[in-house]
Amino acid sequence: MLAVVIGLEAIVYRRMLPDAKAVRDSAIANIASTLLGIPFLWFGIGQLSDLADLFWFGFLVVTWALSVAVEAGILRLLERSIDWRKIVAASATANVLSYLLLLVALILAPTILALSTG
């Protein structure tokens, strides 16, 4: 799934930050935010009962904001010539799309699992 997210975010970066090295930047930023996000994921899994739980919404908002901040910071280090506001906008947009993709995957996973086993 990480490779799909890297590819998706690279497409966003290529469109929104044409001077950036989109695939490299996306890979580095997403690997870093994934490694930093693992403790949050373990905490979140321990707190969740189901997808309807209100905790999910707060958890997703917090992890999304952290992803945007971490990835924007890394992009800034990699692409110093690009305006900071453009970097933040690109990071926010890329992460909205990535989180929507992950949310769809989480929602569809039980159905796919049930169809494949039953």
C-alpha cells in the first residue's frame, strides 16, 4: 500500500510542484512519515472498536495533520527553492487523497475478505 500512496502523492507533487523531483520527494517523505506514524497506529488500533467509533474521526484528523506537517517539512528540506505555502498546499492535498484511499481500503477490506473466504 505504501508504494501506491507514494505513486499517488508523486502525481500530486508533479502537478502542484512542477520543479520538484516528485517520485523521490514522495518516497522520502512517505517513508519518514510512515516510520514516525507507526507508534500512533499501534495506539489507534488499541483504542478502536469499529469504524463507526467517533475516535476514528479524531484519530484520522490528527494523523493526517501530522502527516502533512512531517511531509511538508521534509519536502521543504528537499526543495528549498519552492515556496513554503505551495509545499504545504501540495502536502495537504496529497495526504487528503492518500487518506481517502486508505479509508476506502479499510472500509472495503472486510467485504473483500468475506467474499474471498466465503
